[in-house]
Amino acid sequence: MQHQRFPTPKATRRGPHFLLISLLVCALAGASPVAINVRARVLPLPVAPPVRLSARDEAFLEDLEHHSFRYFWEQADPRTGLVLDRARTDGSPLDQTHQNVASIAATGFGLTALCIAAKRGWVNREEALARIRSSLHFFAEQAPQEHGWFYHWMDMKTGERRWESEISSIDTALLLAGVLTVRGCFRSDSEIVRLATLIYNRVDFPWMLNGDPTLLSHGWKPESGFLRPRWNTYSEDTILYMLAIASPTHPISPRSWTAWTRKLFTYAGYTYVVGGPLPLFTHQYSHAWIDYRNRRDKGGLRTDYFVNSITATRAHRIFCINLSHMFPGYGPNMWGITASDSVKGYVAWGGPPFDPAIDGTVVPCAAGGSLMFTPDISLAALRTMRERFGQRIYGRYGFADAFNPNTGWVDSDVIGINIGITLLSAENLRSGHVWHWFMSNSEIPGAMQLIGLLHYNGHESAQHRRHIRRTAHAGAPKPF
């Protein structure tokens, strides 16, 4: 149930036969799997259509957000604020192995969810503030930590380390994103500001470099020390590097931003930056908090990361459509594969390129997490899923984590981080509130200046407008 433990591409870890299959599928699909750091190239300008949500859209999203928030209210401990890693779709007890196992990443989403709920009136403001204060006190004063970093999984009630998990750099970063969001949202509350600042300022970011000048480690274990893998490619790690460079007390060098690898990948006419054959969530998580809109790197590929996620989502949808000859359940409004449960257990799948583990499963948070990028295709997909399958896949906490329209399988669980990315993405689409709260922390705009992530006047090119009109509502020709 851990998204980030994939330090090398699956093709490398699974051996030469998998690599040959992936390269063959890429070739047949018109995909270019590797084109590294082409300095002279500037990636396409924005391809997002104007956002005009109808009253029907707003009602759908309000219901989805409210159901999703319920998870973070009911499946969190009121004292520690820790949010369960997963829960049953109907709220019934989990098996013994998973009982009381909380995720600090889910807790980061949960703190942000409390801000949304207070703003929208789903809970009383004072109730939300009480939860937030209690959670911040726990992380500031009681939670086990190492140089300010926290264990990936904790006991929800006590904070004790669970599953012999690591002190996790990326999961701590997602928790910190929630901590800074509540500081930005409730900046008139001196106690919240004090505790949130203490938690962030205590994190020793250079310690996690473990001797490297620029690249952060995935984590540390008391039994064996630092984990060997480093965050050395483009992925969900941009929020980790942003927070580390922004730190007012223990910063790392701004050179870290340019130290990780950026690769160009092309599928069905869409070209975007990737870090390897990783799930779609790698294009979503950091964007839940960091407002990358109309900014691009000053050097290298001059990437606009918001546009990059738009492009990756549109390519992913066409990829799913192109698999419909193998799995007829996929279609223009029935798509989405990202790390999730499956009938065989948890799988960190995605694409393109093709992953042989794909079995026709649909993961709603793939479309849900991209609502802020591609509302036209993401809303249509989520609405179709709910209309077609109803209460079989949509329950107390919104969508089940995954289902298979080809076989009828429906997951019995929901996963906190997958619910969280859907909730935050939907709120950013509707109001931009999460972006506003997080970006109001002065450290973040300051870090953007340090790394040269600068504003520009983005306008769509005529070529890309034609391309979007041609592909947004219909699949590309099947390449297989």
C-alpha cells in the first residue's frame, strides 16, 4: 500500500523480457519511451479548455467532495489526528493486519480536508479547529520522529511505528503539505501558526541527503540506516524538493531542483516529461498543493508542470481507450489506471507504456486526481462510472478504490491517499482554495524564485487547440 517505493522503472526490475514488451508496445502505439533532457526544446503551451462548471457539475462535485471528506472525519483519531491508511467502503472493521494502521500521507490530505470542510460548512468551524490543533500538538510534541521526519505508518491511536516502516521523506512531505495548508488557512490562529511552524522548521532536510550534494534519500530505518534509492527522477517528489529548498531553518541547495532527471515521452501525439513508467498519481500529488499554473522552469526543457500534467492525463485516457480491444470495459468515458487495489492485491500500475499487470481494472482516482487539469474528460468519466454502476462502486466515502467493468469485481476498500487526491483536485477545480492556502506560506513563492520557476503569459498554440479538439472527446486510432 505504498505508492513511492519504486526507485527503478518496472521494466528494469522485471528483466529484459518486460523491457522488450514495453518497447514493442511503445513502438506500435507511436510512443517514444526515452528522450532525455533535450535542452533546446520547449514543451507545448497550455492545452486546458476554459473551466465552465454547470450547476449539474457543481452538484456532482459537491456530493463527491462531501462523501470523500467523510472518510477523513470518521477514519481519523480525534486526539492524534492520524488518518487510517485504508477502510472498508461501508465503514465496517478492517482485518487485524490493517486495523489502526494510519498513513502520515493520508493525514496530510486529512488536515487539508478539514480546511475544505470548514470553508464549505460540512463541519462546524470550531470542531475543525479543535481537530487541527490536537493533530498539530501530537506531531509537534508526541509523535516519534527522527530529525523532524516521521514514520510512514503509525498506530492511529498511539503513534507507534507500524509494519517496521521507514522514516519516509515523501510521506513526511505530504504531511507537511497539510500542516502548511492549515497554517495558511487559519493564519489568524496563533496556536495553529506556532505549532505548524515548529513542525516544518524542525525538519532537517540536509540530513536526508545522506552525504549527497543534491539528491534526497527515500528514507531511513533505525535498523539499517538510510535507504539506498534517491529521489532522482521527475515524479511526485517535486513537493519534497520544494519544501526542502524553501525551509527557513534547514534548507538544501536550489541546485537540487535541476539535479533530478527529466525524460520526454511521446504517446498518441502528446509529449510530456516523465520519470519512468510510473502511475498517473506522480503527475497529480504535488499539484494538489503547489500552484504550478503559468510557471515554467527557466532552463533545460522550460517545463510548465501544470501543462505537463494536463498532457499526461490526456495521453493516459487515450492509452486506456486503445486497450479496449483487450478490455472492452475501457472507453472514452471509462478510463483510469493508477496505483490501487486489484483483484490480486495492491498494484502500482499505470501507463503508457503498457504494463502487463493491467487486467481491465478502472481506478476512479486516476480521473478524480486530474479534475484540476482536465475537467472536461475527468468529470465525464466519473459521472459515467457513477451512472453506470451506482451504489455498487459509490458508497459512504465516494468511489470504491477500484473496480473492473469487464469482470464485475468491486474493491471492498477505499484508500486514504486516493480519496484525498480526488477531494483536493476537485476543490482546486471549483475554487482554487487549496492552492491559495498553501501558496500563502511565504516560503513557497520564495523557493520558486530561488529555483527559477517563473511566471509567463501562457497561451495555447493554434496547433494544440486543433489537437485537443480532435482528441479530447474521442480516442485515437487503436495502435495494436
